[in-house]
Amino acid sequence: VQLVESGGGLVQPGGSLRLSCAASGFAFSRHVMSWYRQSPGKERELVASIGSFGDSTNYADSVKGRFTITRTNAKNTVVLQMNSLKPEDTAVYYCKRESSGFVAAYWGQGTQVTVSS
């Protein structure tokens, strides 16, 4: 199983970033996929999640209207489009395969997002 995040980096406030998560080694379309983030000294928090067929999404209140999660099951990818970024969005962002039946959850290694002028 692999979850490989990419797209992180340094961006100015108000800017945009597009995070991608490439999945392999499991039945991608059977799992809810999520993005989480963790800032220094804070607990890891859910940013957004998307149903196995992309028919349902859920967002943290702090990112609603700014972030969009999508997935392409044919390519085993999940994307987090982040617009109007704020300094408080600075964190390590993690892709997560949510558990399904007897299959456990699994985390990617994370990608750093820094919003600063």
C-alpha cells in the first residue's frame, strides 16, 4: 500500500496550491479518502473527506468555501485544491485512506504547506 502526496510548498497569503495523493496497492474505489493536517503543537485535524464514488464531501468549517476535494478513481488519485490560503493553513498535510470493513486506515507521509509573505 502506498499513498504519495505531492504539491506542497511555500505560497503567499491569498494564493493557491493543489495537493495530489497517488494511491496504489489497494482497491482505491472502495474507500473514503481524506486530507488531514497538523501544525506544530496542535493535534492532527480533518480538513476534507470524499466518499468512495465522489458523491459526498465533508469539510472542516475553517476551509469551507476555500478548499475543494475531488477524486478520480480511474487514476487512483485524490486532489485537494486550496484557494485563498491563510497563514493559519500552514501545516503538514496528510492523505488518508479511511478504514473499510476489515481493511484498516492508512496514512501517507505528508507534505508541507507554508503560507507566508
